[in-house]
Amino acid sequence: MNKSVFYAHSLPRRPESEWQPLEAHLKNVAGLAARFAAAFMSGECGRLVGLWHDLGKYRPEFQQRLHDNAIAADHKTAGALLAARWGSGLAKALAMVILGHHGGLPDAVAGEAGSPRSLEEQLRDSLLDVDRLLKVVPADIREACLPSPPAFLKPEPGTDPCVARCRSALWTRMLYSCLVDADWLDTEDFHVPGMRACETAGFASVGELRRRLDAAVDERAASVAPSAVNAARAEILAACRTAAERPPGIFSLTAPTGGGKTLAAMSFALRHAERHGLERVIAVAPFTSIIDQNAGVYRRALGAENVIEHHSNVDAEKESDRNRLASENWDAPVVVTTAVQFLESLFSNKPSRCRKLHNVARSVLLMDEAQTLPADLLVPVLMALKELVRHYGCTLVLSTATQPALGKRDALPDGFDEVHEMIQDAAGMAARLRRVAVAWPDVDGPGAQWPQLAAELVEQPHVLAIVHRRQDARELAGLLPPEGRFHLSALMCPKHRKGVLRLVRRALGRGTPCRLVATQLIEAGVDVDFPVVYRALGGLDSIAQAAGRCNREGRLLPTLGQVVVFRAPTDPPPGAPRKGLESTRSLLRQHGGDLDLTDPTLHEEYFRSLYHKIEKDARGIAAEESRFNFATVAARFRMIDDAWTRPVVVPYPGVARRLERLRKEGPNRLSLRGLQPFLVNVPLRDYENLESIRALEIVDESVAVLTEPFHHLYHREFGLVLEPGSLPLADPSRSVV
């Protein structure tokens, strides 16, 4: 091979003199990856994987591929083979990072037949002559030495072996993130020179954002009328500001719903980050409805240009290039995202999802509505969060009105060792902010029937009813008179739900009739305020969240809002929701049929009972993580089990233009994200039924769209209605479009 210049990337219809030299690319990526990995004491490991990630591009086959894309040329295996020669556990991790930098981190060892090829198989089956290849690699690249791993990877005496191996697995994923981001950034910068500098410029500093937030919060506090609720909000804010001076660690913010946690938590986060030199704040919420709401609050206080949203409801057509890049690698001072995006990324093996992980290091993590952490994934989630705090310089804030019992105990040996509560007298504050009276049902008596409940709801001009299932919501809402009737469930697309919430708030503000029937997606953090709330008996945490939608602003005081808990004709879905119902029933029997939702010891008792009933690593994530089986872990770690559902694009106003773009451009990032607000996840059985009657058009083999003859199945109030006879909705005049 007597070629003097080797290239990493070509430019179409441009001479080789304008292509990117391979040596320059390797050294650029090495420098960036080293800088990123330095955040967790792994800079030299980052440098090495950067230097070796594209060694295979020195192959003549790859150089020919730059002229003819039809030529196949593997370029990732060479560096992995070279790293693996050292034979140590660290060498194996580096090899895995290099091998997976395009297709994803593989499993370490071969699995079942038909599973993706493991690191072991790919290295064993390679026919590449690495020594021959190395003859043309510059000496300072090929002779790089195996660096020392960070000290925290050496197990401390008494460390559980599984925990130690999971620690190494997370480190491998973080190093992988550094390489992927560095590689993509340098490649983007070559193809569009200067784009990266423009896209990352202009963010305000953490200190500047803290000053802006202080000014906005203080101005708001000065403008509101004196009240018990506003006095409590001021007290919560002051406690958060004081707690920000404490060293990094794990904090809890236990404050009643409506206590101003959104701004108080951000005030803590920015002040804490400024005080301790942390890089950014990542606000994590369970549902996009909360994110839309919280992000709006943050944008108004901090400036829209400083708040990056990363979730499915972001309008792809309005997204700037800077927001696009920042949402891909989270290189921004304030990031707002979903628990699904955050937690699934921590256990992903794909480059697009892992790219941002290195920027989680040295961040303040605000986990809003912490009680919604998935109980059946609790062990791996807590292990990862503890690692981020202990070894990646993060501070974690668990914010909720119903703090889950996440401390270490017999029922949860993987719980947190120490959690610092910001509100010193959380129980006293909850008692002072008591805004509702709760009526509990007889858990051993007869349950309510839907017609009986509908008759009670009709007596109330403004009432919210929360039920277990989507079919329950439709059935109960269908029994109410149309005037002032509203419905919310996940069988409505996100854009539809957002519009309904806007109408609900308008009706409540004007005092016109408003009877809303919803599933529990209304509960966590959604800012609505009803004088009366009905809630199907379920988990105590869910009931407390429902109570937070009642007399939220305290406008009825000294009169209390009414929360009526009823036994529904149906039980919650199997799994954690049904176990939660069982735990609440047990508590009601133990406490004489009456529970005080403001008593934090009651919630502690509830979560202890719940965690005893649930398998907290039901999918064996920790065991597979400890074996470095990254592909298997990623496949198993799903916050939402999508194996039994399929997304369908529904006919809601605004979707036609997005579909036209998809048909014109084909499935790309912008066209697919543009359809997210119009998707409904349909149970697999119903999806197959729709397919069988030809109700679905598959566009570009990627997107299922409800066809025009079946548009009447999407109802303007109830969303997608598929069960025959559930409601008389077959009249096309009642469809949305």
C-alpha cells in the first residue's frame, strides 16, 4: 500500500485536496473525546478510542469506497482488534466502544441463536490483518499506550461484584458517548465548516441564568396577593435557595402540590450549579404534558434560547439547527426532557441515544414527580442514579408531593444511602396547606357503577373524574350531557389532548360548566384546579396526585375542596397499578377506613408495602448489565412496553401537511418527528384488526396512517374508538376532520 494521504471523509464532486485527511479526523476526535471524558477522570481513555476508532479507514478497500460507495469496507473492527490485544477488562471495554461507534454497543458474549453478533463473535470471525494495516498508520497513533482506568473502577472492599461490574458497564457507555459525540461533531464540522461554533454559541452562563430566575421569581412574588398558599410558596423557595449551598449529593423536595416546586427546584439547581461549578441543569418529567407546562415557565424566566426541550412533542418544523444539535447532545445550560428519554438513554446501546450521556456528568438532575419512577425497573434505575452522583459529579433532586421510600432498607437494599430533605418540616407544611377533604369508600362494600357516578357528576358544575382505563373514561364521559363535557385519554393524540386542556382551563376560568373525565395522565403535575375531584380507588400516590388537582390555588379557603375516592367497576391494569390498589386497601383496613394524605409517614408506609409486593428488577437488567450485554439490556429496558402496541397517525387538524411532507421527502428525522403530535399507540390486537379491514395505509414502509374511509373512528371528543358498541360513534359527522 503505497498511498501517502489517507482520507476519512470525501466531498461529492470536489477534488481530494478538499477531503478530510484521516489523520486529522482521528486527532480531532481524540481531542474532543479526551475533553469530554475528562469530566469523569477518563480523558486518556477518551483520547485512545478517538485515535483508534477509524483505523480501518487506512484499508485500501475503504479508500476505494470514498470513490465508489458500492464497495463494502468495514472500518470499525481494526481499532477494536488492536485494543483487544491488551487482554484486560479495560481493553475489552475500549474494544467494545470502538466496535460499536456506528451500529451500537454489542453484547460481550454470544447469546441465543438469532441475536445480534457479540463482541466475542465479531472479533473472532474477523479476517483482518491488523499488523499489515498498522504499517501505514502514523507512529504516534499506532503506538498509543493503554491508559490507566479511573480509580473509581477499582472495587472497594466489600463492594457487591454485580454492582462493581454494573459500574464498569455504565462507564463504558459514558466513554462510548464521548466517542460518538466527538466523531459526529468533527464530521459535521468538516461537512459544514463553522456550523458547530454557531450552534453552540450564545447560551447564557449558569450564573446569568440564576440571576434572571431570581429576578423573575422575586418580581412574581411581589405581585401576588397575600395568602396561605403564597406564603408557603415563599417558604419553599427560601428553603431551596438555602439548600443549594450544601455539597453535591442526593436531595428531596417534598412539598404539597401547588407549592411552587417547578420554580423552586430550578432556583435550587441554578444556584447549586453556580456554587459548585456544575455545567447544566437537566429537568426530567414523566409526561410530555408536564414538560410543555414546565418548559413554558422556564422559557419565560430564562429566555427561550437557553431552554432546550428534548421530547416527542417538540415541533420539528419550528426547531432551529442550534436546538437540534443541543437536543441531540444536551450541550446547553438547561435541558428539559422526559423520564423515558433520560432513563432509556442511560441503558441504551445506540449511538443516537447515547451521544448525549457524557453531558449528564457534572449536571444537576431534577427528577419531577419522583413517585412515577417505574417500580419494576427500580433496581437498575437507582443503581445508575447513584453512580451518576457518586462518580460523575451529579446532584440529584427528587421532587414530589408524595416522596417514594427510596432509602436503603430491607425491601429496597439498592436504595439511596443518604437523602437530604430541603423542606425541614414537610409534614407541618402539608398540614398548613391542607386544601381538600377526602371521602374514602368502604373497601369491602359494593363498588360504584358508571350510571351512579355519572348522576353524581352531573350535580357538580365543575368536576374532574379520574378512572383507571381508557375504555372506562369513554364509558363514563358518554353518560354525561354534552354541554361542558370533556374527555382525556391516551387514545387521543398529543395535539388533541393539549387542545382539550386549553379548553378546560378556559371553561374553569370563565365559570362555565366543565366536567372532565380522564385517565391518570391528568394527575402528575398538570396545572388544572377543580373544586371537586372524583378518583377511582388505586395507589395512594395516584390518589394524592389527583387531590393536587383540587383547590390547587386555595381559592375556596377556608372551605376545603372535595375529593371523593370511589370503588370503580374495573380494577387498574395488572402490575404496579394493581399492586398499588392492594397496598392502599391494606392501609385503609389498618387505619380504620380513613387516611390523611398530608401525613408523610403514611406515604412511607405505602411505598414500603408496594415495594415488598413488586419485583423491582423484573426483567433482569442488572444481571445482563453486569455481563456487559449492552444490546440485551437496551432491548429489555423499556419504560413503555411497546411490544404490544403500534403507533398510528390519526386524522387531526394539521396532520395533512405533515403527511404530504413525509410522502414527498420520505422518512427522515424532520418528517417523522413532525408526525409525533398526531400519533396514537394502538394495542397490537386492534392494530391487526385495522390492518385486516384495510383501514391503514403504510407510508414509505414506516408509518401507519388511518385511511380516509375510516376517519370516523377518530372522534372529536374521545379520540380513537375501536371497541364495537362502546359508544354510538360511527356517524362520520362526529369525526374530527
